[in-house]
Amino acid sequence: MVATNWNRSTTLSRFMDGILLLRVPPMRDGALRFRVCDAPGAASSRRRSATEEPFSGASRSAIAEVSTLAGPCPIRQPESVSASSPRRAVFLDLDGTIMTANGAIPLSARRALALAREAGHALILSTGRSAAQVPQEVRDLEFDAVITGSGWRIELPDGQRLHDAQFDPRTVAEIVGMLRATGIRFYFETHHGLVVDNDVRSALQRLFAVVADEAGRAHWEHFFVTGLASAAPDIPDQVTKLVCLAGPEWNPSLPAGVRRLPTSIPQLADHLTELMPDDVHKGAAMQIALDWLGLPRTAAIAVGDGENDIEMLSMAGRGIAMGGANDTVRAAADWVAPAAENHGLWMALRSAHALGSD
């Protein structure tokens, strides 16, 4: 893709972090074509030739990745989806989807959410984090509902709950006994936050030092600050999952109805494993939210990057995997967007025609 000069055949589409998409007239095959240039007021405003590379850093990566994903036509919609489609429900993962691996929310993601809201769509956060681990910065994005614990709880802005459940304490006790007998270190996630003893906290800090850059370490270490110290009860109340310091090669004998998943923390997916019931997942929570909204699954758009997003992606009318997703997650999706730090959420919602009219 190259920079384009302003002329009557181009139409301003959207801004995203200093990048401007210009829609050119449809080709004979009916496909939409987009060219990209710096937005007015971007860091560099000098005139460039049509052959000069206008991008740097994440912007260039975003354009290259989109081009790789979809060839010359990165945004082409099936005829059943149009900018005038009725209200839909947009289900959004947090880590690796709205937030980057370092905990930042790109300006393009904020703009995409605002445009989807202006278009009349319902926005539902669907995260593996507990309710206590969702920062106020995220809640301030004004979601219609928040799904936490990968499906355990669905909360409305006024504090009402559409759904609220927890791990069977007897099953939790059985798992804890097995983990302690085999020497596997672990911590609890509860509706109130994390319960992390000092030994596990130290082990996690050592992991962050190896797998994350400085910004990533600062973000995730802050995430664990809310964990309780070793004086916490033996087994806390309202457990939603157990997170084990073990990688994908760990294959324990688990109680019936319990499954294991890689953690949804991007940098630690090869080092931590989550244990929770088979029938608790984001897809089941999505169905509860859709029933509340009075919408069918075909009206759902789901965006995520982790294995705990698979049910949600496969059940939605439009499932979109983020660029950081592994092959298993991508296989459950209808489309793959760039990574979060490369304007992935903006491109994901644009691909689903969820941003309103151009």
C-alpha cells in the first residue's frame, strides 16, 4: 500500500491513531479497496511522493499485517452484513483484545468502541479476570454488561447481576488436595480478587522478569498486588478458578467436569494453567446476555485472542480472532484481525460493519 493524494475519487473513512483510511470507488468485483495515509495533524506533515514509505513502528506493522491477512481487499463484507444492519451485541475480551500485552488501551480501540456505541450496538466486556481485577479505566468505557471469570458473573452498570455463580467448594477442595499432593503451586481466583501466597507471588515475579518487558512487568505486577498474602484462608470463599504454575505439558487427572486451559495472560500462556468447570465459559454467558437483550446469536459479534474465547467465537454470528491468537483460537473464528497494538480492535469491528456508516 502507498500514500495517496487527495482527489475527488477518495472519501474520508476513519481516523485511527494518526492513520487515515481513504475509501476509493469499488472495483468491478464489488470489493471495497482502502488506501492509507497519515491523518492531518499526524507527527509528520511534509508532502511525500507516491512511492515513499509513509509509516513507521506499529502503524507500518498494522498495515502490513492487514495486507497479509486479506490481500488486496482487507475489508469485504458478505451481502447479509451492511452498515444499516439492526442493533447487534459486541462481546469483547479484555487482555490481548482491548488491552495490549502491556496493559495499554490504544486510542484506535477507544475510538472503535465509541463508534460502535454511537451506531446503537450493545457492548459487553467478556473477560477471564475476576470482577475485582477489572480496572476502572476499562469500566469507564461504558459497557452495557460485564462478564467476568470467563462466565461466572454477568453484571450491569447499576450493579444488578444477570448471572452469579461459583465453583462447587467440594470440587475445589478435591483439586486443592491433588495439587498439594503432587507439589504443584497454584493460586485462587475469586469474585473478590486473587488469593496468592508469598511463595507463589515470588515465583510469578521471577516469571515476569523473564517473559515481559519493563512495561509488561509493571502492569502485571500491579495486577497481582491485589492478591492476598499467605494469611489468607486455606480455601477462600467464592472461588471461580484455580491457576497452576504449570505449562501445557502438565496433564493431571482432574475430577469429572473440570477442564484445563492456558492462562489468558498473554506472556504467561506457556507457564500457567487454569482449572475450571467444563460448563462455565464465555459462550454460555454470551447466551444469557443475548437472551437479556432479546437478540439471536446471529446478531452477536465476538472478538478475542485466548482459548477461553473459543466457545464465544464459535457461537457468535461473527467471530473474530485477534492477531495474537494461536491456531486453535483462529480456527474457531470467521476472520483474523491484527494484534491489539496494531489497531486490531478497530479493524475487527470495522470488518463486521459495527462502526456505523462511513
